[in-house]
Amino acid sequence: MKILRLILGDQLTSRISALEDVDREHDVVLLVEVHAEATYVRHHKQKIVLVLSAMRHFAEKLREAGIQVDYVRLDDPGNTGSFTGEVERALGRYEVDRIVVTEPGEWRVQAMVETWRDRFGLPIEIRDDDRFFCSRAEFAAWAADRKTLQLEYFYRHMRRKTGWLMDGGEPAGGQWNYDAQNREALQPDIDIPFARRFTPDAITGALLRIVGERYSDHFGDLESFGWGVTRTEALVALQDFITQRLPMFGAYQDAMKAGEAVLFHSLLSPYLNLGLLSPQEVCEAALKAYAQEAAPLSAVEGFIRQILGWREYLRGIYWLKMPDYTETNYLAADRPLPSFYWTAETDLACLHETIVATRRNAYAHHIQRLMVTGNFALLAGISPAEVEAWYLSVYADAFEWVELPNTHGMALYADGGLLSSKPYAASGAYIDRMSDYCQSCRYSPQIKLGHGACPFNILYWRFLIVNKQRLASNPRMALMYGTLQRMDAERRLRIVDEAEAFLDRLDT
């Protein structure tokens, strides 16, 4: 029996379920670089290089292990540019009895795979992706009959399941999370460690040239490419984070600083999402640091919560609610995405800094995404579909299963509160408190109206005013709406007028 085993670009581990019983003598493992995957949104150039280089290095490792690999390169003659087309061509090269694939991470790809049985007249075996702590079925069972699907309850379920950071049946330290201790502004005398980057080898160098030519009109710089592209490099990156940045990660994970894209963040999400690292080994490395008293509980818990809690939770929500999830737009936001999200040509220092760093690195940390670019999009009423396509395009770690619910539910509140109990809306005061961006900005967060007023201030109050009917009954919004109620009518009118005038000239 000969099997064609398809490995997708975010399944780059020999432990993937599609390879667990591979027959080295008979089976063929197929990896394909397809144009459609680089262009269904216009992905950052660095993201394309990262994925393709990691695929090429992984294929070499499989061959070294004695596995027969059929690898189709982007520029190979006859490349059809699609998964379906390349599977069809492979079936013309080999006589196989069935096709085996691990369940894709994205709904659109799974829908495509499910058409192959009829198209090719062959059995298609879609195996569970067991790299995650929580299967799709387990999450659906957890979610069944619940009135709310809040992260906190899921996170506690996963802590109990793994036993991580638990003292018997109680959480270590007496608290389930230490989020309140994870919001310190960066102190000026704090030394920020250099995050490990990697020099491109010959394989990556060739792809930098190919992508630079073929996708020259895509967003992003290539000159600063420094991502790891192998499991060995990903393990080095993991150890670099654990020793150099994890101890301070907890306190400063919400902080922002001009010229510092990483601070104490891990830079591990691209490696996790590609399969170069497993979430279990990443969490266990952090837990080991805690056990050895090399990192405090607040830092380790905050990090574990992002992977064991948030990452698993987003995947569960995605597969529970797709494909209808994308159609929700609770706040009826419909403004086009401003061009400065691509050009960085804006005089708001926080947005300029974040977008320039994103263009340079294919990366921004979660507070820059949520409370700068996401917060602005929320306040300005930008179309969820356009914002989501931007996030999916510009970040190296963005795959739809994790990006879509993060953006749609967390940043934009487009699902009406499925993920978040209230919108993550904030004025300029938050950005001023958590960063030094405002020091170099032409606008002042201390000015609420009129000349020099921070646009986040007027947009924040306009957001509350125009969404009052949808949000005023939310108990977590009571304080803000109480303040708005006490504001005199003339001031409210001035806020709306100034905010609308600002929005009207966004692209001028």
C-alpha cells in the first residue's frame, strides 16, 4: 500500500500525526510551495520567506531520515499555484491508495481538502492535529451548554487538566492569574536585552531574492530578516527567551517603548505556529525556570496563560464558530482601512512607531496590536474584514485560526462580546501611561479637545456616544457611561464634530 502524505507549511514537525506511521519504503511525503497561499492576502515578504525557508529545511531533515519527499518549489515549471492542483499533479506521478493529511489550521483549507475525495476518487484521511493541548472535539464539549465562553474558565480547566502551576486542587500562589502584576510601565533605568536573531543561510538567501522579486509589491522589508528557519534555531530562540527575558516578561509585557520592538517578549509565536516548537516544550521550559527560581511566578503564569490558555482558547473558538464568525459586525463598523496602515505616514507617533516596526520586523507585540493599531481601528469604526486582512497580512505569526478571533473578537468587539466582556477601547491616557510614544507626538494626551488634542481622546468619547445603544447596558461600561452622562451636551457635540472632522481627513 502506497500513501501520499501531504504536509502543510504550518505542520513542520516530524511528530505531526500525518507522519506517525510513515512507511519509508513505499510512502511519499508531499510539500508544496503555492502562489495562492502567498497571495490570498498579500503577506509580509518576511513571512513568505520564513514559511518557505522553514519548509525547505524541514524537507531536508525528512530526506536525511530516509523518508521519500516530493517537494514542489514556488518557481518549479508546471507549478499550478494551488494545493488542489499540486495534489492532482502528484497523483499523476505516483500510484497511491489514499491521501493522508493532518487537519489544516484554517477553515478554508480544510474545506478544500474535504472536496478531494470526490475530485480524485481516493480515500482522504484527515487526522487530528495533536500538537495542541485541547482537541477541537474537547473544546466543543467544554463549550456545550455554557452561557458564556470566557477565557478565564477555560484557562482554569486547562490548568487542572495539565496540573501546571497547581498546588493540589488550588492554583500556585493562591491566584489563578497575575494579570494585575503584568501591567507596569517600563522604567527608564531598565536594561533591555538583545533578542537573538539569525543570519540567513544559502537557502534563506535564495528565497530572499526570489520573494523580493516575485512579491516586490507586498508589504514589508527584507533587509532586516533574522528569523530562525530550523528547529535547531527555534530551540536557541526558546532558550534565549527563557534566560534573558522571561524573568521580566510578566511585569513589562504591556509596556511599549519607541525603538524597541521586542522588550521582554518571547518572539516564539512564529515557531509555535509553524511547528518548529511544540507548545508543551515551550511551557515546560518556562515551568522549569520557575522551579529553579530563575523566573517569578507572575512572569511564568503570564506566559503560560498566553499559550495554555489564550492560544488554545482562540483555536477552540475559531473552529466552534466558523465559518459564520466572520460575518458578525456587532458595532456596524464600515469605514475603509486608512492607507497609513500600509505606509506608516501618520503624525500619531504611536501608530507610526508600531507600523514602521511591523514593516521592518513582521512583528509587533500584543499590546501594540491590541491597544494601538487595534484600538484605533475600534474607535474609528474601521471595517472588521479590512482590519482582519491587514493583521493576517503583516505579521509573521498570523494564521487565520489565531489571528481572526484575536482581531474580530478581542480588538474589534465585532462578535458582540463572545470573547471579551467589554470593548478594549482606550483614550490617549492609556498609551501615555504604558509607553514613551506621546513624548515625540505632535498631539498631547493631556489635551481633550481643540488644537493639539490627542485623536485617541476625541475618538474614545465619540465611540461611546455613537455606540451608546449597543454598549450602555454592559455593566463593565457603567463607569464610562456615567462620566459621559455627566458631560454637558455642548461638550459632547464638540467631541463628535471634532472626531468626525478628524476621521474625514484620515487619508489626506
